[in-house]
Amino acid sequence: MGKKGKKEKKGRGAEKTAAKMEKKVSKRSRKEEEDLEALLAHFQALDATKTQVVETPCPPPSPRLHASLSAHPDKDELILFGGEYFNGQKTSVYNELYTYSIRKDAWTKVEIPNPPPRRCAHQAVVVPRGGGQLWIFGGEFASPDGEQFYHYRDLWVLHLATKTWEQVRATGGPSGRSGHRMVAWKRQLILFGGFHESTRDYIYYNDVYAFDLDTFTWSRLCPSGTGPTPRSGCQMSVTPQGSIVIYGGYSKQRVKKDVDRGTQHSDMFLLQPVDGREGKWGWTRINPAGAKPTPRSGFSVAVTPNHQTLLFGGVCDEEEEESLEGDFLNDLHFYDATRNRWLAGQLKGPKSEKRKRRRGRKAEPEGADKQERGGAGAQEPLEVVREVVAEDGTVVTIKQVLAAPVPAGQPQSEEEDSPDEASGPVVEPSPRSNAMLAVKHGRLYLYGGMFEAGDRQVTLSDLYCLDLHKMQEWTALVEADPGAQEWLEETESEEDSEEGAEGGSDDEDSGDSGGEAGDQLRSMNEASGKSVHICGGSGGRHRTKT
């Protein structure tokens, strides 16, 4: 009896201790949220000092990811808003607005009074009404130390004709979140998924909301059928048939205390009106044919001129309890909704001055032509694996797959074109995740993103263009130099966090160090690396924010 009473007393003591700890953690979390709101209020006070529109020609924006890149509906320009940057010690989040003139190949920083608060991992949708409008919902703000997060549930519109920001206050909308997806469908904005994370917990969503652009009202949709499981960072696009397609995405769940496991989804669904009835929607799971993308997170999406959905890059993760290995990608895939089929995006290669060449066959022994056309040396891609040891002792394993000089199984005709000289290195974006995409006049524009080298995160600021009609080669409009990127080792000093509180300045985010990561990216570009396999990468939170 005595032992039993002692055990019960011990059990109650443990419960009391746990309750006290929970109360302490809850109190600390509330304090952190208050601190974060105070920081946001400080930034908004700074923004309130802007009283007029100021447009300033400028160099290309600083490196960033989780920004939005949108094509102006009327002008030959792209619109870049928000994003974030991490230099190893502090996180900077932006609400800067830039425009890129396609014809002039020039950037302009546009300062407009009363902008939305700083954010990343939001969604931006352009609609042509009223001279062009850029609608922005949600996203998140991270504290300089990257440990606290504030998720927005606000809705903003940038009137492009008058260059004015307006916050649209409408009740009944989605909860605060980031990593969600939003598209324009007829006269509505349709929003799906996303996630919310605090210092205590996280939650992923699979809810669907519609915002009416005529009445400025939110409504929650309740589609029939079985839809996607909760996720963030998925593909969401409108098909030529008027349906909305959802593909892939990322979510994580707790498998045991302090251990989470991520899931890279690769399923696909259609969200479509039921029997043409207004407000009635239904889910249908589909299984497209063709060359499906490999499972990944952090991929980027755009819609081509012929209404196919384009998917670029991302990272394929292999997770262990204590480690995360990422295979960063730079491949292209197209989803054709009309045929319900995936297509691999193969480039034809650059055109060059060519001369006609006639191959003589009389003196060739039997089988020689076959060997010339399909020899192993010409067909097989070359895989190069090397290890690099950074200054901090991190071992980075780089795997590069070099394209074959002649496509496998592609016979040369008896009379064919051949370049007079060997062509130079292939120009293409390096493997990366969370890049920003936009399509204008049949050209795909790709900006920024990130990859990891050991525990180091390399954030990019390059700009590439690809003609989607010709599909020949990428053009580098702004080349990356990650070797000039600042990277600071982690420190316990609180001064570093406080010092980063004013984040968002281009000057402080672009340093003059980064050597090994810079060498890695340059070698990738020079060798036309197909992918980079990084061991020991931190993985961080960017997998969840896609």
C-alpha cells in the first residue's frame, strides 16, 4: 500500500512538473509573439514615413528566395515583391518592390506609401482589371534569429496603373499561413493549403477558399469527393478546361518527441465545378501518363502560352533522424491538361554557324557507322563525384551529371549540319529550390532561389530567360556570383540577433565571402551539372515553407 501510494504521489509530481513546464513554455511563447509584434510595429512605423511614390533605377535586387515574381498584364515588365535572405546568423525579410523592364534590361526600385508589412512565402496573383492589379495574400515574417514566425492572413492589392497599395479588409477568409497557393479563376481568387508554425507546434492545411473580386468577399469552399491531404508548396494552376490542378507539395508530421518526418507528395488532383452549378465544387484524383517528375519539394511553377503548366527544379530529400540529404535539381517538366500527360522539357541546344558535311560510307567497315552513331562514349552521360572540405570542416559531396555530347539514340543523317567548332559550355540555371518564375511574351524568366552546401545556405540573385517557343537554350541576363555572398558562422551572441533587427538592406546582405559555395556553383555552371548531391545539409525550415 505504501509503495502504491508512493508511486501515485510520484506520478502526480511528474504531472505537476510537466504542467509547470507547459505553463512556462506557453508564457515564453506569448512573450516571443509580443516581441515579434513589437518588431513588426517598428518596421511599419518606418514604412509610414514614405509619403510619395519614388522610382529609382538600381542594380539587380539582392539574393533572396520565397519572393513573388509576376508579369505585368499590360507592360513589358516583371514585378518582384518581398522575400527573405539568411546569412548564417540572421534572417532578413523584405517588403521591397522592384520592376524589371524586359526591353531595357533594367531594374527599378519602386517605393510606394503604406506597403504591406515585410513577408516571404506569400502568394501573388496578377489580374488585368483596372489597368492591372497585383493581389497578395498571407505569408510570414521571421525574427532575425529565425526562431519566431508571424503568419499573415491579410489581403492586399497593388493598383499598377496608379501605383497605390490598398489593404482589403474582408471577414471570413483563411487563417494566417504561408506556403499556400492561389490562382485567378474567372472573377475570383482561389486559395488552397499552406501551413502555420509557432514555437510550440505546426499545422498543415488542405482547405479551399474563394475571394470574389466583384463583391470583395471571402467564402470557404467545401468540395465533394476526396481531395489532397494537408500540404504546402504544391503546384496549383488553371487548366484550359476551367479546372484547377493540384500536384505534389510538402508536409511533415511528428513521429516521436522532437522528431519530425517530411513527406514529398507526388499525387495529383483536379478541383472543378460540379455540373456547372455556381459555388459547387468537387475533387477528382487523376494519374497522368508520361514522364512524371521525380518526387521533390521546393519546385517552382509557371503557366506557358499554350496553357501547359511548367515545373522547374526543387530538391529531392532523403531524411534520417539526425540528417537530411538533398539532391537539388534544375530540370523542366510540362503538364498538358488537355492530354493529361507529363512531358520532359528537353532543350534543343544553341544554334551556331553550320556547314554541310557528307559522310562517306564506302570505306567504312560494317558496324562502323553504328559505332559512330551510338557508341558508349557518345551516348552515356558522364557522372563526376568529388568531395570538397570547407574551412569549417564540412564535407560537401558534389555529384554532377554531364550531358552526353550527342543525344542517345539520335542517329545522324547522311548529310547533316555540324558546327565548325566545338560549342562552349551550356548556359543554364544551376540546380536550386524555391526559385521565382514568371512568363511574359512566351519567355520564361527565372530569378534567385537557393541550394545548400553542407550547413551553408547559398541564396541566389541570378536572372535567366528561356524562349518557350524555340526551347533552344537559356540566356543569362544576370549571372550569379555566390562567392561574393556573405556567410557568417552561427554564434550564441545575442548582439548578432539584435544587430539584424533592421534587416532588409541590400548592402548588409551582400558581403565579400562565401568562397567554397561560390566555387561549387561556378563549377556547376561550367560543367552543365544536372544535379548536386549535398550531404550533411541543414535542410532548415525551407522545406516546409515551399
